[in-house]
Amino acid sequence: MSSLTGVTASSVLGLLLVAAPALAQTEQLTVVGAGGALQEAEQKAFFRPFAETHKVQLTEDSYSGQMAKVRAMVDTKSVTWDVLQVEQNSMLAGCEEGIFEKVDWSAIGNRSDFIPEAYSDCGVGAFVWSMVLSFDRAKLKDGPKSWADFWNTERWPGKRGLRQTAKMTLEIALLADGVPPAQVYDVLATPQGVDRAFTKLDQLKPNILWWTSGAEPIERLASGDVVLSAAFNGRVSAANQAGRSFALLWDGQIYGIDYWGIIKGSKHRDTAQRFLAFASRPDVQAVFPKHIAYGVTNKKAQAAIDPAIAGDLPTDPKNLAGAVPMNTAFWADHGETLEARFATWRAR
């Protein structure tokens, strides 16, 4: 999940609680998120409360989800980040590569308290997000109803926004081509299925504006640069809370989990572990959806969420009908090959 809008590249929280002479003795922690409305919500639910409760000098940074910088830090033993918000396949691959520290789950809580997908040897599920189809209802009264409609440039002329990755884009292409949600990864696991996805993308390629940060589709919908876009559901909901009227179509949503991970070689590993435990508490997680419409991973937190809010989360049962759960194992096995083909295709 990515964006750089709405958050300072580096900000310090909790400093008012610490007298200047004692600053050098204060525990320190650098937490890296995806920026924008998402990181603003993380500030309110996780970062500031942790800094205040634990008297920690917490510094924020943000990134676009690319792991090259993290690998370079670990390889050169010059780690300046501590806790990283990371997507599913990056967590799985990074754990195998040794990029992340192993998590002490005994300090987190009972695994049975969490949804199964929240567990990783190297990370703790932070929240559940989804990729949805969106458009500006103020500009498009009778908009599309499905990913198949997304391809209909005659009825809805104009540019489309898609994320600049094979992951999620190929799934969307197959959904648009009529593949049932439950069969998407079975089809994509075959050479014919991959060809089918790229053939479908060929049809739309001249009309696509690619985005890399989660804030971009929201900004482009607002400016009219695109008429339809794939977007993260939480970004859409946040924009609507700020006065926009963006559609949020759950049919064909692709949902996944982001994790909190500790970068291998972190100089503040113990403090980082305490942050993971704090951010996993049900009372803390239950606050998060008040600020952005992403689902929680602690089942006890789910029970504490206002029903009016819960209905706008990707994990609400009615929103899961027709959904595609992100297949992390598939992308761990095939991601490198498919991303390389996607980059070559896009450059043509």
C-alpha cells in the first residue's frame, strides 16, 4: 500500500513528553509506513499513543513499498529504519531472505485471537485492505458496476487508473474477462491464463494511467485526469469523509493484509517488538477503523468496532461476496517472473 501525500517525510512524536536534558536517554524508534491518509490514521491509532504511553521518541518515514532500499540497508549493515509496514508477498519473501527479524509471538498474544492470515514468523498482521473500483459520482452519475465495465471505453470514455504492478492488475484483467473470482489464481497459474490476462490488458493499454502510490488514484479522480480507477478502499473512504463522492464497488474487490515487520539489524529491536505488541492489542486496533476504513486482524478488536463502521470494511461479510483473497503463495512463487513480463509489456 503506498502514498506520500499528507505526511511529513520525517516527523517526531512524543517529544513534548520528554525533557530536553533527558532526550539522549529516551528510547528511540523509526516506523515506516506508506504515507497519505493511511499513515495519518496510523499516527492517530498507533504511533502517537505508543510514543506517549511508552515515552518513546518515535520518528516516522514513508516509502512506496519498494524493498530495494531495505535490502541495501540490511546488506550493508546500515539499518536506519526499525519497523516497516509491508505487504504480504514482500513479508513472505523478506522473511525467507533474512531481511526481517523473527517475531516473538509470545509477547504479542495468543495466535487464536488473530485471523489466520495475520501470523508470520517475521511479522504481525497490521490491517486488512482491498483494491476496489472507484469513480467520482459527482462527475459520473451512471457509472460502471464491474471490472468488465472498466474496459468499456465507448460508454465511459477517458483514462483509467491501474497500479503499476503485475500483482492485482493481472487479477483485475482476468475478472474483467469473465473469470469467476474463485478461479482467478487457477487460471493465472497457467501459461494460457497469463497470456489471457495480458491480452485483456492490451485492449485497454492506450487508456491506462499507471499509479505507484495509494494517494495518486484519489488525486487523479478528483482532478479528472482519470474517469475510473482501481484504488485502495481506505483511501476512497477517507476522501469521502473529506467531502468527496467517490464510488466504492466491492464486487470483485481484491483484499490482502499488510504486516508490521522489524528490519534485520534494527538498533532498537526490543522497542520495535514492544510496538508490535502494542499495535496488536484489541483496544488499540479497534480505534484504527475510525480513522480509515481498513479491517483489523485481532478478532477481539473486530467485536469492538461500531457496526456502522464495520459495514464499510473489506472484511464485512456482505463485502466479501465476489471478493478475491490475495494469494500470497502464488505471488511468492510467480511474482518475479510475472513482474518482469509486466515491466517488459508496459515498456512496449
